[in-house]
Amino acid sequence: MKIIITGSIGNIGKPLTKELVEKGHAVTVISSKAERQKDIEALGAKVAIGTMQDPDFLSATFKGADIVYLMETWEGIGSLFDKDVDFEAGMRQIGNNYKQAVEQSGVKRVVHLSSIGAHSAKGYGSLSVHYQVENILNQLPNDVSIKFMRPVGFFTNIFRSMQTIKAQAAVISNHGGDDKEPWVSPLDIASAIAEEMELPFAGRTIRYIASDEVSPNEIAKVLGEAIGNPDLKWLVIPDEQLLNGMLGAGINPQLANGLVEMQASQRSGLLYEDYYRNKPRLGKVKLADFAKDFAQVYHQ
């Protein structure tokens, strides 16, 4: 099949492209950076240089494709430290650009990387924008089949805590404790997407993706052992303290407030209610596997 991949070759796009090429599909990867061309071609894929902000480019690139894989990224909208960027509006615009491009190109099968939290309009902070983007894509004609993929929190997001882990021997958040919650590896996300692309498409479907179910305190214990620091803790601080810390660091206020609200919904368990109603089969990558990768980066 001819498959178009948006989002370049990041944590999900690279293993996804590799797997699809190995399965014999003709893959074109969209990237905004011309310097990525050699890396993409080395995977056996073609390259289309352009942006998610250009619906005409997207439409021309999608034309003739059997399946398009759609994803939005905050990074493609602006700097996290630019206080004037409206990231939610940017995400909605990308969703509208995708909708326009799918309609104009005639593509009938879409796989969309959404997120946990996309089932509701509010209450999940930054994740609620995925509800809005799903609704935009749901406005496509009924003969366009869409598979909405909803991964849970990424193990790789813990890399953002590397500085506090090294300086304070702590992951610092406004949620934590001993309650297990689902986490996912980008490798399992890529594998699930590749699997869905080869299964029949019919109407609009939703699939949650998770790799393991572990508590924040378990994560701190396993990562601490992996890096040689058994005293590593998962430290819980109040919402206001976390927010003030991010604002003080210059992070965009919309994103900072959204992150605090999102993690508060993790703390209450609200975020996972729909996940547990539609609980998926867990993937292959476990916390112990991620800990090995984390330790390698930590000691570099």
C-alpha cells in the first residue's frame, strides 16, 4: 500500500516507517526539515518536505495514498517559551488543514494519533484539545474511515525530569503515589499503528494504547536502581507550586496551566476512566525495558 506519514521520524514516526517499509509498503514521510531527507531515505522511504500549516501541500502529498497517518505536535506550532503563542488554536488549525487535505485528495482511510483524554471536552488540561481535533476530523464525509489511536502517558516524557533527577534525586510532579496507572512506549504505539493499517477499516473506531501499568513510586524505584541511585524519589508538590515553577521558568502560560490540570486529572484518576472502560491489550515494552534506555541516557 501507499502510505503517507506526517510528523517526520521522531519517537513514533521512525519505528513506524521502518516497520511499514519492512512489510513492503511504499512509504512517504512528510518533514518540515530538509536536513532529515537522508535519514528518512536511509529507512527506505520517500520524502516530502513541507509543513502541517500548508493544506495545499498536504493535499498534493496525500493524493493517491491508500492510507494517511495524521499527527499534531506542539513543537510544530511554536516555542514552549513563547508566551504569546496560542497552542490550542494551532492544534485546531492543523486539524482543519488535515481535514481539508483529506477531502481534497480523496483519501478514504485515515489513522490519527490522538490521545487519552480525547473522549471529553474539558477536565484534562492540554489533552482536551485532542477532543477538539477528533471532532474536526469526524466532520469528514462518512465514506472516510478513521482509526483514532489514543495512547496513554509516554514513558519518554520522564526524560523531561532528567535535570531534577540529577540535581535533587527526584521526579517532581503534582501527582504520584502507589496507585498504578498506564504508561506507553512509542515503540508500542508504532507497532499498534502498523497493525491497524493492515486490518480492515470501517467507519470510525477508537483504540487505546498502553505498554505497562505501574505507579509513580514504582517508576522512581526502578529508575533509581537502573541509574545507581536507590534514593530516587517521586516527589509530589501542590498544583500552585508546580505552576509557579513552570511560569518562573518562562514556559507558555497556556501550556503550563494545561499541564498542571492534566496531571491533576491523573492524580484523581479521572483521566483514566474511559481507558479502563475500553482497556487494551498491553504492549511489549515494560518499565524495566525503559529503565535500561533511561540509564543509558542518564550516564551519557
